[in-house]
Amino acid sequence: MDIPASNSPPDPVLVAFNRFGLGARPGDRDRVAHDPRGYLKAELRQPDIALIPLDDPAYASLPGSTPAIQASMAANFQRKLDREHMAAATAQPAMASTQATPEPVAPAQPVPPPAPPAKPAPPIEATLFRAEAQARLDKAFGAEAGFVERLVYFWSNHFCVSVAKDNIVRASAGAFEREAIRPFVLGRFADMLMAVERHPAMLFYLDNQQSIGPDSRAGKNRRRGLNENLAREIMELHTLGVGSGYTQADVTSFARILTGWTMAGRKGQLGEPGSSVFNANAHEPGDAVLLGKTYPAGGMGQAEAALNDIARHPATAPHIATELARHFIADDPPPAAVARLAKVFAKSDGNLRALAATLIDMPEAWSAPLAKMRSPFDYIAAIRRAAGPGPANDPGQSLNWLNALGEPLWQPPGPNGFSDQADSWTSAEGMKIRLDIAWQAARQVKDIGNPNDMLDAVIGPSASPETRQAVARAESKQQGLALLLMAPEFQRR
């Protein structure tokens, strides 16, 4: 199902909140109307705006990735012991049945049935995931315009991990975003790249702990070899892009360079369990040639040097520029916009704050029709910002909505993340689910007020006569609000 888009120039305030941000809240439009671009740029100047405030009591208990992974390791080990004990206990009656039958005894007095067992506590990984999800949703729902949060979403999807991989990632996905994405979202691309690729969640997700240099000490002893997942995804997805000229030989060479980058296991033989470490015994020795350049043997520094060069490779700038322009402007981004972003990326040494400011200044970003469908996360955030944040301190409903819409939090279908193409979210079934969600959200609002006033507050003059008529003729305030939340002007960005 396609959502028609107007050919007239879009309302600048709607562009600020829908294309760049996460949707307007009642009262937001009045604050932005005089200078939408300046409002967005003001977010970029706020120090630490992307960080989760761990000094806030609501988030003070969020652990770092290493203690989160340690908790998962301990829980997994305990679950293994419990399974072994249960198997042993199950085997005991079978052994007893082979023994002689005992003499019958008089029946005992009846005893009352045992009390029902207490509901088991959720796994620690689920508890950690929900706490991190609450922090992420709080940031999105409470942001001013939400431009920086959109950047966090973009980069977290660009450098994605998936909780479907293992409990280790489920426990640490939120911490991965807090530690490797948020601190660098307005910093240098090379710094974010380094933080991401050496993070234990990424090393585990892309199996680099299984990659061993064939000629390393561990490789000779264990007769194991390379795993190329991390090397391939860095080059194909994170930096250079498909068709940029690298070869399979480059992938293999880069995989050799990355050997030894791993996560310390539960027993702590390589370092603190759950932390990112370098295992010299697994690192492929010797010089390595990558993309025509020779990297001298140097342990962990060999991969660091290669990553820094790849971050500045001529192919990386246009790849990142294309993805940013596709996310914020159009599925088929204007070539001039991509070229301008790539030039800024290259000249500023990957300064992501400068790149974000360039996006704001682009004429194409303000003139192109709002034709892209909001992604599920954008849509849920926009609903919560317009209609209210939902149940306090309970991310369950928002997470369920994301699952239903096909974008479960931190669970992309593969290392290439969730699709950024508009038609990925416009199926008939998807639109039906959005309608159900709009109704659920509308029914939860206790004091809706006049839906026509909310239409002006959230969408403004861009609301079409058809949308205004539908909301005005609604049989109830709840129906009017639901129709607003389903309006094409609300769903497009």
C-alpha cells in the first residue's frame, strides 16, 4: 500500500519533526516555527546530548557491557548445572524401578496439596534488555526534536548487533549502543568504528572469537582457522561498501589481521570475563597486505592501523554519505546531496557533527516531498510523543508494537540491519497493524481534548482536507485521535 505524497513544498516545521526528528509533541510547533533549522542545530550543540544520564537514579543501575555479559555467563552456567541435576534426578527413578519391589505399607493420611510454585524470576538477560529498552525509549520520547536520537538510531542500525544471536548479545546490546555508538554519534567516524569493532558484543556477534590465525600458536595446536565474518562485514557494510573495489583476497587478509581480537570467556584465562581482549596466541603472525598497503606485524596495533586507514579510504565517504542521504532525504537520494555529504566527510576527517549540520543545511532536505514511510521505531516514538508515553516504567507495550511491526528492538534480520527503504514498511498487513496500534494508543489517552486541535498541534497546515474531514467527522475523540495517528501526514517522513 502506497501513501501518496504531495508535490508541493513541505512545511518546514513538519520537515524538522518528521524528516529529521521523531515527531512533534503538543506545543512543539510553536517553539520551532520561527527557525526550524536553528532548532535542529541547537541539538547538535548540546554537550553529551546523546548519552544516557547514568547519574539519573532511573538509569544508575544500568551495567556496562562487561558486567552484563558476566551476569549472562554466570546465569548460563547455572542453567547448565540445573539441566545436569535434572537429568540426574530423572535417571534415579528409572534405576530404582529395577530394584526389588518393597513390601506394601499402610496408606498414609491424606496431606493437603502443595502450594503452587512461585513464578520464576525472568532470566537476567531479559531483565537487562528491558532496563536498557526503557532507557532508550525514554530518550526518544522525551527528546526535544529528536534529531540526535535519529542519528543514534541510524548508526546503531548501521553497526548493528542482534539479540537473536545469543543471550550474550541480549544482555549487552543496550550497553553496546551506550558505549560504542552514543559517545561518538557527534564525534569522529574513525573513533566510532574502532569502538564498535573492538566491542565484545560485536566481536561475539560476528564470531571473531572463533577466528584463529592458521599459523598462530593456537592455530597450529588446535588445527582451526579463520572466520571471515567480521572482516567481511566491516568492509561490505560498515565502511567501503559493495562494489568499492576490494577483493576476496582483501577480506581474507583483513580476517588474518583481525585474529586475536576476542572476548574473554567465563573462566577469565585471557582477561576479565566479558571484556574485549587481544589474544596474541591466536593472532596470525607476520606482515599483511590489505587494499594494496602492507601492514607490518604488530599484534593488536596491526588491526588498529588497518581500521584507521579504512575509515579514511576514498570509498568510505560516498558509502556513508549515500546511506545518510537515503535515511534522511529519499530512497533514491539526489546525487548532488550525496556528493556534498561525501566531500564534508572526507575534508573533516569523518566529523559526524559536521556531517549532521550539513544535512540540516541541504536544500534537498527541505524541498523533497515527505514520501518515505516512518520506520516502526519512528512511528511508535511519534505516537508516544503525540499521545503520551504510555505505561510508566514499562516498555512492554512499545516493545510488543515493534515486534508486531517487524522491527524488534536490537534484533535486525542480519548484519545489514533493518531496511531503510520506504516500501519495506508499506505492506497491507503492516498498515493493518499500524491501525490496531493507533486504536490502542488512542484508547489509553485519558484526556484527549479536541482531536482537531491536536491535528493542528502535531501536523499543522500540512494536513490535507481529507485528513481534516476524517478527524472532524470521527464518532468519538478516541476515533479522531486514532485517525490522526494513521494519517498519511503523520506517517510520512
